[in-house]
Amino acid sequence: APGPGRVRNALDGVTVVTACNVWAVGGYADNFRYGQTLIDHWNGTAWRHVPSPNPGGTTRANDLYGVTAVSGTDIWAVGDYANSGDALQPLILHWNGRSWKALAVPRPPQGVGSLYSVAASSPSDVWAVGETCGTCATDDTLTYHWNGSTWSLVTSPSPDEFAALRSVTVIDPTDVWAVGDYFS
């Protein structure tokens, strides 16, 4: 797969639409401090690097960790980016069949957050999970839901300190499973 970074090229998530339509996401860097989102597409013959948004700009961190496909024109990728104060913010990108766009999400409860996994059962039922406050004294789980028009925060359990959700899968809107970890 193409790796545009001079220092780092990492793919962390993959989704398959068909054997000739595969997407992989991650991040790349030309130096040891800042990264850019990395999205590669397999067309059945070769991998191609696809341009993607970097809300943190070129002087801040931008990374993708998870990706899921509803269809060839409805694909979601999640991760994080560093804002102007270097605080990590949740990042959700959407592929509409022509280009990747960053979508606005509600501010995480503790002000910062990262998303590690995304899953969908339909165009109006998409879930993203991760953690809020990766730099605070304690972390809590972070869950977002897409209803077909907007992303909203959903309360999720945080059993103890430093809780995070690492993966999610969706059967239907009332049957969603997520796994992660916490320290007691």
C-alpha cells in the first residue's frame, strides 16, 4: 500500500465493500511530531492513496484508527486530531463516493477525546467509540451515534478510572456491542 510518510506509515483499520473496493485507514508522518490522516483504497488491482481531511493542519497530529462501510458511497472513518491547543479531538470522516469530508461532532464531556472504532447497521445507524480525556487524571468511555443526519453523544458505562472502548459492532439500532478496558 502507498506510504507517503518519510518517518511513519501505519494502517490501523480496514473495511471491505467488495473484492475490488477495500479501504484502509491510519496515519503517516514526515517527522516525529506531527502526523496526517492516511487513507488507501484497493480497486482490485492496486492500492491508491486517497486525499483526506486533516483538521489539525500540517503542524498538529491527525490519525485514523477505524473504518466501516455501509456501501461503496457511504463509508465512515474515525480517529482524532490535535486542535490549536494540542488537545485531542474526536475525528469522524465520511466518504460520499467522491471525496472524504470531516463531520462536526458534539464536544466530548471532558473536552478532549479519541475514537478507535466505528460500525454501522444502516445509513441511519452508525456508532463510534473511544475515550474522552486521554490526558486527564481519569478517562471515560466515549460513544457517538449517527441517526442519518447528525452525530450525538450517547452515555456509556465507565466502570472505573481510565476506561476506554476499543471496538464496536452493530446488529441493529437496539443491539450494539462494544468492548474495551479500564484500570481499577
